[in-house]
Amino acid sequence: MLEPRQLSLPLSAYQDALARAGILVSASLGAAAGTPVRCATDDSRQVGEAALFVCKGAAFKRDYLLQAIERGAIAYVSASDYDVDVPALIVSDIRRALAIIADLSWDHPSRDLAICALTGTKGKTTTAYYLKAILDAAGKAAGGAPAGLLSSIAYFDGIESGTSKLTTPEAFELERRLADARAAGLFYLVMEASSQALKFDRTYGLDFAVGAFLNIGEDHISPIEHPTFEDYFASKLKIFQQSRTAVVNLDMDHAAEVLAAAQAVSSGCVITFSLRDAAADVFCSGIRHEHAGVVATVRTPRFTRSIAIPTPVRYNVANALAAIACAEALGIDADAIGAGLATVRVPGRMELYPSRDGRIVGVVDYAHNGMSLEALLTDLRESYPDREFCVVFGATGGKGLDRRETMGAVAGRLADRIVITEDDPGPEDPADIAATIARFVEAEGNRNWRIELDRPKAILTAVRETTRDAVVIVTGKGHETRMLRNDGAHECEADGVLLERALSELA
């Protein structure tokens, strides 16, 4: 298999693409208009001979452009004229320009793939893994390739795989991953579309076979993310503008607005799913708890059957319904849907670690806001109604400031014991974050809490201090192995490793 390469196009092709999008302010290509561009990039370190360089970011420095020119850049794209001795394409929207140029340079790979894009406040990663498992089962049955994946945990594009840095990559990396998938012969690709990616046009110009809106809640509202809930909501709704088929959760807050937006702009049909509304296209009429998870009775326009899902919580059934609705849009066989969901496991999401004697059930999950923590604790209580509940969690520093209140209040109401710890404090003092959380726990009348900033010790404490059959829930970091502090990222062990070790010490 040959590694895919960017197209060799004249500079004028990029000028024309920016003009068609209505964002070209001025161009000074002159006689260089017909000069072939061998690569386009926004990273000065990747510039080679005959490159088109995109000047991106609020922190961009003229020195980066000078470095790019030294390395072979023959023209640049920018929102500012840097008065250098190479032609310039000046644009009014540099982020949209970035996506347009990346898509053009990689020859529009999304047109040759069936991409399923997922957005939502919670559940994107779990749904992505569920849907990939379904599509993998379908591919295996047909003798075809597995599905590609771009998630907040990991990526697989048919040529490369690894740990993700962003939920949704920046435009040039995103387009390269899609080009890899096309070159590797993949047909399906599942990706998470974050609100930031949608807001800042990282996915602009991509063709989504399916765009799914899972849910919406108060999160990511901060000066460095979304200034208001309205901005956050509007950003997520943009997914439908590039989706041939829309998938909508009828059970979410603002469902009517989401459905109306999907119906207004989606170029194809709308498929709905629900745990409560029997009028939905994909409906779960019953859930039965079993030792290995739950069995859901699911009805779609094509079939009704029982589907096993290896999770003890109800909200993951909603994620499974979302994946089934996407599979329905793609015409995936019912047997592949059942086979894919039966054994799927999502790293750091609802991972179970039972103690050897069964007295303690350890749970690791990525729940990192009040909405997801409430769903997690409520559904676990349904599965384990008579056990003591202890939750270990913290909150991030510098963003999502409301999580301290929402998570503290939820834990105060729903947990029997609470251990507050460090979770990516970033620029802030973790002790200050923990003290703020504790105030909201206390406000709920719960005084059975303690602060242990050392995360391994916090998990060990939660396990050691159980007094009866218990569920110990560790949330916030899931599979992650880096702790973000004010001096940078520090290596750390994943919560599952820490919890498993703490439980083993009981034996």
C-alpha cells in the first residue's frame, strides 16, 4: 500500500477555493498563480520545497512564517499581511481557510468514506466504540476491512494507530487520517466531533454519511471554551449542516430544538432513538439486568430483537441505541449489530473491577461533569441498590469551572462516602479546587467526605475504608496516563491500574 500524498495543484486552485467560500480578501499571486504546490501545511516544521503555508492561531508569530519560507514555502495564507517576499492569500476567516485548504490538498477524502460523526456533552467515546464494534462485525462478516476510529482515546486510520491528543484533530491531521483510511481501503470511519471542532470549523467541508446528536448539558462553558450555553449549543448543531442523515436522541434536553434543526438542514433523513418515546425510530421497550451486563429489547424499522450490552448502567443503553440508529442509517445487518455490541469494551468507560471475594465492585469511568456523574451514580444504584457507594473524583483547573459545583452537589446527594482528589488542576492549586468541591458536597448535607490530593492514595483510601459490600467509583480520568499541573504534564498510572491494585491488597 502506497502512503497517500497531497495533490500537486497550482496556487490558483487554492485561491479559487477560498474565493468560492467567500473568505478571500485579497491575493497577490501574480506570475506565481500557476506554480505547483507540492504540500500545504500549518506547521512550519513540516514545510518542504514548494509548500503553501497557513498562518494559524492567536499566538502566531511572524518568525514562524520566516522559518517556513526558509524551508521552501512559496506562498502563505493568513488573516494578516506580514509583508514578506512571497505571495499571499489574505482571508477573513483563517480557521475556515485552514479546513478548505486541507480538504483540497488531500483531494476530499471524506467523499470516498462513509463517515459517522458523533457529538454530545457525554457518551461520544462510548458510542464511537459501540458503533465501531458493530461496523467491525459487519466488515468481518463480509470479508472487508474494520472501521476507522477518531476518538478522544485513540485513533485508527488503517495505516496508523495511536493515542489521541485531541477529541477531534485539527484540520490538516484530520484530513490526513481520512486520506490514510481511503488509501487503506477502509469504507466506514467513526469519529467524535467536539463542540470546539465544530465551532472553529475543523470539520468544515467534510461529508458525513451520518451525524448524531447524543445529548446536551451545561458543560464546557468558560472563557477559553464557550462563553455561553447558547454558543455551545449552536456549535454542536452545526453537525447537521454536513450530514446526509441525522440521528437525534428524543430523550435529551432541548430535543425539540435539535430535531427541528436536523429536519431543517440535514440533506437526508432523520432517524430518532429513545428509551422513553415509543414513536422513535429506534426504541428500547425493556431492559433486563444480568450478571454480564444488560439485555435490551430493541425495535427498529427493520427488526425487533434482544441485544446484550456488557454494561451495568442504563445510560449506556442510550449510547447503544445511538450506535444502532447510526447502523440503521447505514443499513447494517441486525446480526452484526448484536455481535458487535455483545463483547465491546471501552477503555476507561464503565470498566468493572470486582474484588476476588465479590465484596467490592470497582468502577472506573470518565464521568467528569455533573450531568454524566449523576447518570452514572443513578444507574449504578439501580444495579447495586443495597451497597455502600463511595466515589473518588476531582475537577479540572482553568476550564469547566461549573463542574466543581455540579459534581460536588451530585456526589453529595447520591454517594455515601466521597474522596475528593486531584484531576488535571492545570494552572490552579488542586487544594483550592478540592475545597470548593467540598463546600458543594456539604451544601447537600453530606459530611462523609475527605480530601486526599494524592490520587493513588485517594483510591486506596476509598477501598480500605469500605465497611460493607460496596461499589467504589473512580471518575474523571478513565484511561488517561498524564496529570496536567501548572508546570506541564506528569506521567501517572491509569485509574484502572490503581483501582485493581488497591482491590488486590484486600486479598
